[in-house]
Amino acid sequence: MIDTQTAWDAVQRRDRAFDGRFVTGVMTTGIYCRPSCAARHPARSNVRFFADGAAARAAGLRPCKRCLPDDVARDEAAVLAAIDEIRSAEETPSLAALALLTGYSPAHFQRVFKRAIGLSPAAYARALRETRARDALSDSESVTGAIYEAGYGSASRFYENTKGRLGMTASAWANGGAGVTIRWAVVETTLGKMLVAATDKGVCRLSFEENESALRVRFPRADLVEGGAAFEKLLGEVVANVEAPGSGAHIPLDVKGTAFQEACWKALRAIPPGETRTYAEIAAAAGNPKAVRAAGSANARNNVAVLIPCHRVVRKGGDLGGYAYGQDIKRELLRREEK
């Protein structure tokens, strides 16, 4: 179960990324909701968090008729059905066909699918073709043949759709190019065990109380290699920055997100050590003052703790707020940065 402070912060932001991870029970009204429910926020003292709707119903609560929290399971089933259809179809199904299959309107299903996967159905289908092209290119003597086998109507269409995303030319894939190599280590710090992982471009994961298994879940197609001489130097710099936060602006990162998420991460790195910002201030610095909830979501999707200092974001009014690795670590990081 997610910690209560992180859950409450997600409710305050109406963060859709947390839908399905827990439900919010309002004990005074007897109703439970999604974290993203648009209804007026209840008082914190009247709220309990439950792992799912079944747990909330066992406590005597009923589902909100506005946000329909139990439909999260229906949404997930619809997305899985659409994925199966896309994967099995010879030609990419239209949005209208997928909506008809799942019983949603096209516009609503587009939103449901993108919220769950992070891509529209059409973008997911393109990504699937690219993956199949990679696999076919690895096994095929003919680049052109592999392109057609993957579902592209022409070689030119393949190059148009994959330019800048494969990271290698088609011939490179045919000659054995595979996924990214990620070097990693778990080290002891004064804040506990810390996982550090990096590509040849920079650090791609920094977290606490995680191990290789967690890294493999996050990067299932990567070639994970423990340690390495060049990596040891980078690892030492990362550990030094954790022990003395604020000294790691020079450490290279390899993180990817939407344009707005990356703008938020840039804004986080611009916060001087010893200072804090609110979600509203981060949204404004990222160029969209109204996107406060999106700024909170970008904060939650930060893969590189400390180096992208999301611990420097506090709630309006100065309250500490939540943190993925617990308030104790957040409080200690801020204490170390005090001038």
C-alpha cells in the first residue's frame, strides 16, 4: 500500500497516474473515489486510503457516482483487449474499430488507452511494428524483407516512422545491434541502500531500496551489466552528491519524458540547494502555470532521485509533502542542503 502522505498529495493534485493504485475513502459521506476524482476535496481528517474498491466496500463505503472508481478495472480490461487486437491484426485497427470492440466512444477510449499506456493506440501500433522490425532485422539476411515482415507497407514508410527512434540504422540492427547496455550497482549510503544505473550517456536510474530485479522490471529489454571500471568513477560522483546534495550538476543524465516533463525536470535542477519550490512554481518555470497537477505527475515520474532534486518540492504553505522513498529521506536531504 502506498504511504498516506504520497497518497494524499496525489489526491490534492488529482493525479490520474495513481488511479488503480488505491482509492480514497471519505468516511463522513461513506463514499470512495479515484485519486483523480474532480469532486471537491474532503478534509484530510475525514479521509482513509484503501488498496482497492473491495477493501473500501468491506469498510462500508460505496463507489462515487462521479468518478466511478470501480471502472478502473473495466478500463484496464478494455486496454488489454485493444492491445490483443492490435498485436494479432494484420493491419492496424482504426480507433473506431477498437472503440466498438471495447464498448467506449472513440474519443473516450483514446483517453483511456493513452492514460494507461502513455501512447495513443496508433502510436502503440507504430511502436509495436518497430519492435517487430528490430527482431526481424536481427534474424533476417534481408533488411527489406524484414521491414515488410514487420508490417510496413514500404521501406520508405519504415524509415519515415523509425527515424530518430531506433537509435541505429536498419543495417546496424541486421548486423546484430541490440538494446542499450545499462551498468548498475547497489551501494550502502548513510540514507540506506541505493541503486545507481547508467547508460553510456548518463545516469538513468537512482533510487533507494531497489535492486537488480526492480531495474530489470523498469528496463526489461536492456543488457544489464553489474559494475565496470568507467562506471565506478561515475558511481563515486553520484554517491558523493547524495552524501553532499547539490554538488552533482555536472553529472550526466539519460532520462526521457514528454516535453513538459523534461521542462519540469530542468526546473527542478535549477532550484538552488537549500531552497524549495511548490508544484505551482515548478509548473510556471516549465512554461505552463496552469499545469500544476501535470507538474506533480512529472515529479512522481522522476527516475533519478537527488540528481533531479524532486525532494526540493514542497506543498503550498511549506508542508513537507510526500516523497517516493519516504519523508525521512526527504527531510534528511533538505537538512543536508541547509545553508
